[in-house]
Amino acid sequence: MSPKTKTALLILLCFALGAVAGFVGDRYYFASRAPHRPDPAQMRKEFAQRLHLDTLQLSRVDSLMDSHRKKMDDIRKMFSSERDTLRAGIRRMLDPAQNRIYDEYIKQIEARDAKRRENEHQPSK
């Protein structure tokens, strides 16, 4: 490999790493400042209070929410499967060095998402 090619690849790698670091940093910065959502029980209680639901209405709303929660879980599973297919397709296009960088990138995304999910389930302040 010629020195010019090595230099160009190094510059490209630095640019790519900078872009990934900027993206992850931006996501981390804004995710850490996002308001915390209340837990489902707290949301249900607040919903019932704001709308002044009687017992029958609350029961019906709970049933409706439960049925939609199942549908949303199915959608999340489908999304997860599509995401995995996408990631596999990207991996097939990358060389071994790029795959190592991609692995680190995916780890950062998953850590950020896990932290966001953890923060969503903490009681609001």
C-alpha cells in the first residue's frame, strides 16, 4: 500500500471515528437531559385523576391499555428483528477493521439505550 493511500485511509478513519464520537456524544448529552417519564403505575394514577375517571372507566381504560401494550410489545420485537437484519447487512459490507469499529459503535448505542430505559423507569422528580 502506498504512503498516499495509507494517509488517505488514516484521514478517512479519523473522520469516521470523529463522526461516530460526535453522534454518540450528542445522543448521550441530550439523553442525559431528557425528562424522566413516570413509571406506568404513576402514569395510570395521574391519567385517572386528570380525567376524573370512575371505577368502570378506569377498568375499561386499563383493559384497553393492556391490549395495546401487547401489540406494542409485538411491534418492538419486530423492530428488533429488522434492526438485527440491518446490522447483519452492514457487517457483510465491512472489512474486519471496520467491523471492530462497528462493534464498538453498537456497544455504545446499546449502553446509551439501556441507560435511557433505566432512566425512563425511575420515578419522576
